Amino acid sequence: MKTKLIFSTLVICAMTTSSTYADPAYETFDIHFAVLTSNPSAQMIATLNQMKEEVNILNTYFVKEDRSPIIKFRFKSVSFYNEIKNSTCSFIELGDTMYKNEINWVSRFNECNDPLVKDKKALNFYVYDSYTAAAGYNDKDSFGYRNFNRPFIALDWQRLNHQIQSPEEHEMGHAFGLTHVCVSGATLSTSTNIMASAGGCDGSGGKRDIGFNDSQVNTIMYYVPLIKAKLASP
């Protein structure tokens, strides 16, 4: 009788465990990271563990308004500065450039054939040191491009670990075809949509702590199969 009871308990536990971890099927995208900046402070922060944490952040915050997932992300690989600093791929100049806004980074990305810098089978996530004449290297600008369904994003190193207005999910939103949302009168402490921005708006981007709305989710899901197909192509 005792044996039967133990067996029954094990079966119940197994069923409970399997139910707890049984997630719906979400499309999953691999992410390749590359640290482009020579800044020692950035390199201390942009570690292997932090790159894996960036994936956790995306899986936590790249969500709908009800906080449910849309797609999933998975860590694939990372190339650190010392591994790519001598690459012939001119895209790596983004890392510390003082001329960020004068160069077509999409063209340079597309011309790059160094697999340590660009993984053609994954989403590419770059860590760099943003510069402007006004702020110098204390600038913290980040950006993302869908790039004809071969997306990449670039985060200033000071915004890693979800610092300053939810940068990971915001830039990944651009990577999946989303544009900015204007929230008139928003301050930095205002709850706003992930894609809120001060650009062309009389308010700030706010906290960007409200998930994607139905229209945005539809846009993301429209591009999911197109991006999947592009990443699977030669």
C-alpha cells in the first residue's frame, strides 16, 4: 500500500510540474551580442552574465498590456571587444564614433560579413558608447532597426540592465516594425506605452512601462514570420 501511495504521489507531482511549465508555443528568436566599444567601464558591465540578463529582461518586458508574452528571446552568443577590434567590418566603428548621426549604420551592418560582428541567423544586439557634441560620451542614445527584416539594435552601455526608460523592449519594438508613440505632457515619472518618445512630441517618453497595445502586437506578429524567413535564408 505504501508503494502505491508513493507512486501515486510521484504521478501527481509530475503532472503538477508539467502543467506549471507548460507554456504556449511562442516564436523564439536567438540573439547574438557584440560589444563594440573600447570603453573599459563599458566592458566591465557588458559581461557574459549581463548579456544573458539582457535576454531575461526582454522576455520579462517585451509583452502585451496584460503582461502576457508575444514572442520569446534566447541567448545565442556574444563577441567581446577584444575579439572583434581588428575586424575589417567597418560597422564596429559605431562603438566609439563621434559621427554617429553622419553615417549610414544600416548600410554598414548589411555590408558586414564578419560572423563575430554580425550573426546572419540571429537578431543582433550591440553595446556601444553614444556620443553627441553637447553631452560628449555621457550621451545615452540607443536605437533599433527592422532593416528589411534583418533587425539589429544598439544600446549605449549606460542603459544596460534596463536603465533609463526601458531601452531593451523599446528598441526591440523598433526592430519589429514599431514607430514612436506621442504621449502629450508625459514626464519621466509618467506611465507610458513602451514605444513612447519625446521625439516630435511635447512630452517625454515617460517610464515606458505599459505593454504593447493590440495594434502594436498585430504589427509585431505581422513581421514575425517575415523576420524568421529572412534569418533562415542564406
